[in-house]
Amino acid sequence: MFKGSMRLAVDKWGRIEVTEPANFVVKEDNNMSLVEYELVTVAADAVAADE
């Protein structure tokens, strides 16, 4: 998480290559970039109670 958004982390072995254009239609009504996430810390007591 970074400032409420998901990030893609690529290590030194990651690479980008040119490919053929994809044939698909973007679903603009389900824009995951507009969703903000936040980290929630859970107390160890609450986790132990669930088990």
C-alpha cells in the first residue's frame, strides 16, 4: 500500500517487452484505480479469539 493505492513492485530481474496489442474492451464501470485501501491493524488478542 502506498498513499491508499496498490503498487506494482518489480525487482532487478523484472523486464518489459514489446508485445502484440491486446484485443479487449475496458470495463470503465469497474475502475479499481478509484478504490482506496487502508491498512487495518488487528490486535493479537482478536486473532487468537477467532481461532
